[in-house]
Amino acid sequence: MEKIIGILILSFLWLSNANAGINEPGTGYLYLEQCKVALKREHKKLKKIYLEKDRKINVILYASCNAEDVVWGSKKGKNLETLHQKAYKSCLKSAKKYMPDEDCYLYAVNEEKVWKYDKAKESNKKKVKLAKAKPELAEAKVLEEKQAQLDKKPGRFFEDQPDVNDDYQVHFIYMLTMSDKDRELDINGKIEEYADKMNAIFEKFSKKTKGSSGAKKYKYDYRKDGKLDVTFIRLNKERKEFHKYINGNYKGWLWLNGFNNPKKVYFTFADVTSVDGGEGGVGMASMFLKNKYNQNKSSMIKTALHEMHHAMGGGFACVPGMSKKAHFSSGQDTDSKHMFFGKAYVHDVEGCPKGEDSVYLTPTSQDPYDPFKLICLNEWGKYNHKKLVKLREKQKKDLKNGKWNYRNGGSNCKFSYWARNYDGLIKIFNDVEAQRAYDMDPKSH
């Protein structure tokens, strides 16, 4: 019965949104620069006609814009109702040719630009559009909502709770896909246990590392009641629908759902399968609990600290013994090397970041570094070691020549993309690119 009701509701939405573009202002965010420029230029031309005719002639502009292209249709005349229909039809004709399945929306009427970004309305449009294109999604949506009700359990939180302070901090997440069993690790104390063990080991090794300033711990995100803030996330697809390196999809979901604070690292204990035991980069890191290498809890915790170091930007190429691939050249056959202590944590190399200076550690160094600024924003400041400079210059040259290269001296920035516009830059996510990451084909390389 629930299934039938869900499909009927979506069917009603399709009918009520038929010809929704006529007289309906656009609500999408115009990320593509050519959209902004082209529509602004076209509207300027129309406004000039409107003003020169002393407002006796109306002008209408409809448009459609996505992450790849832009089309529009414009008309001028006296009868507004007729103009709306003609301009909309003109726009749809172009959309059908260049942007199949896209609708057109009102951009401007006379002097007024009516296209206004509305995230909530855009989200609803996408749901209706997808359901209309693939009726089976209606059933999937009903199942997703049913699962969401089952996931609601005492003590569980589905959003990042209000912060106690504005300091840098690590936020923990328990993540499942639609095909994974809920072992309730976020509410049965297991995530807290893992987090406590991580800091206990980090405190021990940071203290005994030669040359260190003393024992340190990671700054964790706590709720106002003093308990560790852990968010529950269930992705709306089955595991087989994601890439084998699931973080490539998952990072898009995090960004789209507000887990993108540049002063936080989002550390996920993912109860899913993966080819790797863990994966990390600046902004986020994940442990894949169903990987065979994570069946031993002690080894899993040490690997978690390994991924945390990648989330801090390491290993930096200027660290003695570190390769350009952000790992020790000699391997990771000892706990110290595996968790990036030793020279990765403390060294005396000028112009090179050292692990104990991360802004995410407490007690915090007097002059700490922020991995997001270094890796994601490319703001290196005093960190000008020749190896780092060389890698940054090579990255820029490669990108300008159309060759993919995410290495700029340390680990990669997770919340970023390559625009492929030959400007030599890797840019921070926007919603369009984040959605593209989440929808990445499982079979892509």
C-alpha cells in the first residue's frame, strides 16, 4: 500500500508540473560562467529595446542552463501572455537540440531579472525530473523513506550538532549504504571507543617521538552535553551502485549535505566493503570496516591514524625519506612509519610542515599550519621548501597542458575538482561538481 501511495503522489507531481516553465522563474544557481555572461548580455539587449520603445513593447527572456551549456529564447511584442508562450517555446526548441530533457524557465521580464536561486525548489525539481524520467525511482524513493524511518533510533543524530566552540576539530560519522546492515556503532559506544583509542595511541607516540614538544591529541567535535558528536549517514544507493573507491562518490554527498566546514575534518567509520582499508585526504578520511585488513581492531586503529595524517595534508614531500606519493619511500613496516611519526612528525627542515604543528592538535603549536589552506587553497605561506615549490610548479604546468595531476606537495584535497579550462588550477567544489562526484559511474577509472 505504501508503495502505491508513493507512486500516486509522484504521478500527481508530474501532472502539476507539466509546462512548469511557462511563467515560472528559474531557481537554479548559474555556476557556469558562460550562462551568467550570455544571459546578462541578452537581457541587456532586450532592456535597451524596451526602453527605446518607451515601454510600449514588452520583452521576455526564457533560458535553460546546466553544468555544460546554456540556451535561451526571447521575444518582443505587446501581448505578454502570447510572448511568454512564444519565448518559452523558442527556448525549448533550442534545449531539445542542445540539452535534451532540460526544461526552460523565465529569466527576465522587461527590466526585471526574475531568475533567483532557490536551493529547496531546485532540489524538488530534480526529484520530480528523475522520477518522471525513470518511474522505478518512485518505488526506490518510497523504500528510501521507509529505511529512513527504520534508521531513527534513540540517541542517533542525522546532522552535525551545534559546536561547543569555533576551533578546528575532527567530526566523526557512521556511514552505511542502502544495502548495509545497521550495527548501530554510532549509538552503542563503538565509535567513541575507536576515537578514544586513536587519541590514546597518538598521545603515546607523539610523546616518545624524538624531538617532539610533548604529548598531543586530536581535537574532537563534542556536543554540548560533553559526548562525542557522531553523525549517522545512510547513502541512498546500494554499495554496488558506487565506485570501488567509494570515497570518490561519498565526498560529493558530504559537500551537498553541508559537511564541508573548512575548519573540520570529517572522519568516517564506513560499515561498507572497499578495496582499501582506509582512504584520506584534506577535508575527509574514511575507514572501511568490512575490508579484510580491518578485522583486527588494533591494526584498524593504527590505519585510522595513518588516514588522519593524510587528512592533515601529509606526508609532505619535503620530509626526509618521504616520496612524492605522500608515503615513506622505505615502506611502512613499523608502527611509527605507518602512523607517520618519526621525521613526518618532527624534523628541522626549513620551509617544510611537520606533523606536530597541525592546527587540529592540542596543545596547539604557537605557529600551526592549516592543511585546508595549504592543500585546498594553495596558500603555502612560509612553507617554501624547494621540493614543495617544484611539485606545485609541475602541477600547474601539467594542468595547463591538460594532464591530470593532483600532487602539489602532500595529500590531495578531497573537496575539489579540476575544471579542465587550462588555467592550471584545482578548484573547491560547488554543488554541480559535488553532485557529479556523487553520481560518478561505478565503472569509471
